[in-house]
Amino acid sequence: MPEPSILPTGKLPLELLTQVLGSLAPRDPRVLIGARTGEDAAVLDFGESLLVVTTDPITFATDEIARYAVAVNANDVAVRGAVPRWFLATLLLPPGTTEPAVRDLMRQLVAACRELEIDLIGGHTEVTGGLDRPIISGTMLGEVARDRLVTTGGARPGDALVLGGSLAVEGTAVLARESRDVLLQRGVPPPVIERAAALLRDPGISVVHMARHLCDALLPHAMHDPTEGGLATTLAELAGAAQAGVFLETADALPLLPETRVICGALGLNPLGLLASGALLAAVDPADAAAAVAALQASGAGGTVIGHVTAAAAGLTMRTARGVEPLPRFARDELARWFESS
């Protein structure tokens, strides 16, 4: 009997996750959306409004983890068309943590919540063995009117794919903060590294304002926020949830910041598979594409039509300088691959 394969660090492979979630069926009829591949938030029927709930941990970063935790959880709620309102945080702290460090982390959490007008309403905090850095696992709750709910699986063949913001902002910032010495050794100028590290705050990794502007202007058929596995994995998740295909029209001209291009080039990473919080992917009616781009530009993030949704039989493809090719698949995020190899 063959030995079971050992999973790499990072998100579970999409095929395995689909298998393990496939048997889950909610008993409560108020669960409108439960555990599904590609749907990063559950939706519960609370009468006049819907409650949107998500949970996500921060395990890879050592710097400003409170900001990461609030932003990535708020993003998952915002792309359901909902307003993130309440946050709970579980703080797991390594042995040796001091009281001032705990107070500082809590101040950071409160400040990050206030920036997005979210209340920190509870959670759990402990010092636990086996850790070499703090870990935050957050739960975000928000609400949305019944007729304004947006899902990942709502995309339809023919829809325009619109991207708000720039790709791989989060991965670029993490690499600048966690791999500075290697980047310097590989010739990346210090000012580039400093600018990349600052991307965590400007433009930041939150898509809440982008999603709000977009949903105020129109009703997207689907929204998703690229995270682990980058844009390529997000497109695959959107297509899988919608039982559709996608065509990426502008693979060689995607909105990448100069710092991202330099750092990915220096480390040999593909930005299509790099941690990408800070970007927003939406599928909209083709007639709404111009309005969607305008709304994203009004949010200050910028917007670009990058492709369209196709029939499932067309698969996941992209246009490059070499012609039409399959969209690359990433078994793990490029960030996780880099950290393990380095």
C-alpha cells in the first residue's frame, strides 16, 4: 500500500478541499451558504437581513499581524456585498511573551478595527507551547440586505472580469518585511524594499472600500478577494463555484506595482500565484463593466477589465505573448514555497 503523501504548507489543494467539504450539508434551513469551495464566508438567514460570517488565521507574518487579521477577515465579508461590523480574535502567544507585548498587540487590534468601523467584541487569548511567533485567528461578522447578497458562485458565462487594485500587494509586503537580507543580497535596492514593506499600509490589503463603492454602483454577479495562491487560484475558485470557465485576456499586462515586479524577479516567483490580499475580483454583466471600473477608480484603487467568464467546457485559459495557454495552477502559494525553500 503506498505511503500517504505529505501535504505542503499553505492552503489545502483545491481538489482535496472540494472532496472533504462535499459531504457537509447544513441541517438548519437558515444556513443559506455553508461550507463550499470558493465561498469564504457563510451566510445565515436572519429575517430582514442576512448575517455573513467568516474566519481566517494569520500564521505566516511576524509584523503587524493585527492589521493582517482584521483586513483579511473583513475582506471575506465585504465581497459578499456585506458590511463587516463585529470581530472576535483568538490570540495564541509563544512562551516568553511579556505583558507589554500583549497590551501592544491588543492596541493594534483595536486600532485596525476602528479604521474599518468594526467593533472588537470578544475572543480568547493564551500563551501556548510549540509556537515561535504569535498567531491570530479571527472571526468576522457582517450583514447585508437580502437582495444585495453577492457570492463567488454567481458568475455567468459572458460576464466581464474586473480587477480592483494591484496584484500581489500582500505577498510583496510580506517578502519585503521577512526576506529583506536576501533581497539585498540579490541586488534589490533598499528604497525598493522600504517602499514594498510600506505597501501593507499604502495602498494596504483591505478591499472593504472597493467592495462598498462597487456594490453602491451596481450589483456584481460575483466577487472574490485573491489571497493564498494569488489571482490564478482565485480565478479557479470562482470558476469552480460557478461551474464555469475563465479567460484571462491580459496575463502579460496585469496591474502589478513596480516593487512587485522587482521582488518577484529577484526571488524567481510568479506574481500570478503570490498572496494577493488588497485586490478585488468581480464578475459583472458586460453592460456594467464600464460602471464597475469607474466605481473602483472612484474608490481610489483603480479598476481594470482583465478577461471574461466562459462556459465550463472552455476551461481556465489566458492570453500571453506566446498565444492562448492554460492558466497556471499553484499547488501552494508562491510565498509558502519561497519560505520553505529559503
